[in-house]
Amino acid sequence: MALLEVKNISKRFGGLQAVKDVSFSVREGSIKAVIGPNGAGKTTLFNLLSGFLLPDSGAIVYKGRPIHAKSPHEIAQQGLSRTFQHIRLFAHMTALENVMVGRHVRSRAGFLAGMLNLPWTWREEQEIRERALSLMEFLGIVDLADANATSLSYGQQRAVELARALAGDPAMLLLDEPAAGLNMRETADTARLISRIRDLGITVLIVEHDMSLVMQISDEVLVLSYGEKIADDAPRAVQGNPEVVRVYLGEDDA
Amino acid sequence: MFFELFFQYLVAGLTYGTIYAIVGIGFNIIYNTTGIINFAQGEFVMLGGMTAVTLYGFLPLPLAVIGAVLITMVMGGLIEMVFIRWLVKPTVLRMIIITIGISILIREGALLVWGEGVRSLPYFTGNEISALSLGGVRLSPQVLWSIGVCMVIVLFLNLFFKHTMLGREMRACAANRDAAALCGIPTKNMITLSFVLSAGIGALAGCVVSPITYTQYSIGSGLAIKGFTVAILGGLGNSMAAVAAGFILGILESFSIWVLPTAYKDAISIAILLAMLFIRPSGLFGNKEAMRLKDF
């Protein structure tokens, strides 16, 4: 069953057609990768999915409900979480606090209760803290809980961001270049981690440049070029697709 | 005699310092969540004091103060929803002009409602002539009230921002609005909340100091300049530093009367404001890095 369905979606920025009539779906429990040369519209696609941009036309259906007119926080509340290509942690907060904020989507405490510090909000606060810590344990960063988030190394910050995205118990996770700026060993760790996240029952849609990572973990690969879909298939089939090879290696056979 | 005079000035400085500090904190709360300098901040203090005086006409004092704080909070929220909420990525200059406009609007509205009269609440405990004697220094109990309320506000804010979910969400919103939205935080509501919170704090300050400093429709803009000076002096966005800076400014002003004519009192804060902006815009306690993270 398709958890996410994108139907004929388009987005234009002035004279640039960033995404053109793209349709695809993501099966529940699968890992799907979006690849394509720079400027292919991958990040625009993610911004459309997470509600930062409104599509000019087309529809995005998540869990059977259209979400393309919803705001980012509403989409997040429905269980569609994402990370950024350039890490965006909350400065002046500890790693643990960052992860705890990600959990707030699931918190029940209302506005007034939060202001008044009612006893059961304290209990819920404890639950959130424990849940955040167990996630950090899962990602192997529990030792960093009390460190200032922005003082951490690049790879550690990525892990914190991932923990924050997972903290809301998403049904689906959008990962924007999770291996960008990582060395080979860290990339391999990330690949294993993404598979483990899928094993938790979380559907993953990933934008990534690292082909070895994409081919290793994905069930399906969507290829974009100049905003258009040119392939959407199993990794092996995509690798053999002449159109994909042409887009990546150029027109002329050298 | 010299020491008595010295302490008398010191106490006066501390009293004014608390209100400057609270206005400065109000600036910081809104600046932290939105990057906006809200020049209508002083009007919240005026609104709080004036509303409390009116309510005191038919309510007991504690209820009048609580009512005034609640009404001003609602006003703060409404102002954000009407004038700020619908703006898409406004520039800093536009925001400054809008908040100055709001401040003029509130002041003129207050003139219509309350007239030009100077008002004040009664002393919370005792009256004008009751005084605690502290080693020969006469101290109005109201001074202790205002310092005490300032301390309670600072303590409450610290607990709120560090240990409640809502407080953490507001900090997250301040640090990175897009990422906060992705965590399911309704960022626009957080901005409204920051206006509600700083309106409430300003109103409470307006009530507590009103017996000492009196209140009138026009006090807001003067307080806004003092509060802004304090916020800059301490370092924008840093509420604890604003308290220290508030006391520094209050005491400097108070002692300036010793050597300068009283009329120059306001010139002191403007001089400090300009000097800080030229020499050390990150504030006494701020670091430059923190400044660069913000919009300007």
C-alpha cells in the first residue's frame, strides 16, 4: 500500500520549472531514494512534501489524505518528519533538549497547562526526557546529551538531527542528503542506520548523492533531471537505464 | 548624612532600575522569538498601570492588578494577530515602523479613554508616609514590592524557558523557525505567545511601580527608550543581563542628579544607548557570535 502518493506535481520559480509534472508513490515500510544531477529539483520536491512550498498544481496524498495545502507544522503533526541538507539544530540548547523538542509533536499538554506547570505536565516532561534519551541511545549519542548542540562535530550533529526527527514517532521520514560531508566509514554507518530505521517500521524517502549508499539500501530509486521524472524503478534497473546513464555521464560518448 | 543621601539615591536607582529591567526583558522575549524590536513595549507598562487604576474603582486591589495584567495580555495578543501575524518575511525597518505606529496608536487611544490626568494605584502595603527604616535610610515598602516582583518575574521566566515544553518550544522557535515548524511547533502561535507574555510582564511592572512613579497616557515611549537601552546594554536577547543592565542604568540616572541638573536625567540613557551602539553593539554581557546568528 502506498503511504505517500505524489500526483502530477509541478512547481515553477519565475522562469525556472523546478519540478515538472512529477508522479510517484512510496510503499509503506520501504526505502525510496531520489537521485539526480544538481538542480534536478530534489530539494524543491522535499520542500513541497514538507509544506515549505505550495505546489502550482498536482496533489500530495499522505495516508490517504491530501497534505499539499497544509503548513509544515501540521504535516509534521501527521507523522511526516524530515531532516535538512544543511543541519538546522537549535542553538543555545543541549543535544537532549533538541531531541525533546522533536517529541513535542506528540505531547498532550495544552497551552494553559504548559504555562501553569500543572503536575501532570511534569510527569509528561519526564516521559519525553526518557523517550529522547532512549532514542539517543539507539543512535549511539546518549553520551552527548548534555553537550551544547552546536558544539558537536558534524557527524554528531547529523545524528542529533536524526534523533530529533525520529522523536515525534513519524510514520515516514524524509532525509535530505544524510551522508553529505561524511567520510566513507561514517557513510557506511549511516547506511546501516537507515536500514535499522526502516526495520522500526518507518518508511524512508531519501535524497542522496552517494550512489553506493543509494544502491545498497534502497528498494526503489526515483531519478529526476531538470525537474522531470526520467526513471522510477528498482536500483539495478535504474543503473541499466540508458536515459539515466546519459543524464549522469553526458550525451557524448567519449 | 552623606551615606544616607547615597543610599537614598541608590534605592531610587534600584526602583527605576527594576522597571527598566522589566521593560528590557519584554524587548528580549519578543526579540528572541521573532527578531523584532517591539517599540510598543513601553505602552504595555502604561496600559497595565492605567487599566489597574480603572479596575481599582470597583474591584479590590489584588483583583484589579490581576485583571489589568490579563487584559493587557489579551491586548498584546490582539496586537500581534492584527498587525504582525499576516506579514510575510517583513524587513527589520518595516517592523520598526510598524511597532512605532502601534505605540502611537495605543498612546492616542489611552489619551481618548483616560485623558491627560496623572494617576496611581494606592501603595500595596502601608501608604505614602509609611517607611521601613534601614540603618537610617528610609525605604518605602513599595520599593521592596517592585524589586520583589522583578525577581519573581525573572525566576518564573527562567523556569518557564528551561523546564517547560512550551518554553522550550519558544526557544526552538527563536533558534530556527523552519526546524521548529518541522517539529510540529505552530511557530505563529509562539510569536503571539511571546507578545502575550511580554505584555503581561510589562503590565505587572506598570502596576507595581505606579504608586511610586505615577502613570499617565504618555509614559510609554520614554520607558520604551529606557528599556531598549537596557536591552542593548545587557546584550539583545539576554534576559538575565537585562536585569543587571536595568539596575546599572537606574543607578547611573539616579546618581546623575548629584552632579547634573535633573533635566539631563534622560540624556544619560540616550548617551549610553548611542555609546553602546557605536562601541559595543553586542552589549556588556553579549558575545559577538550570538549577534551574528540573528537577522541583523
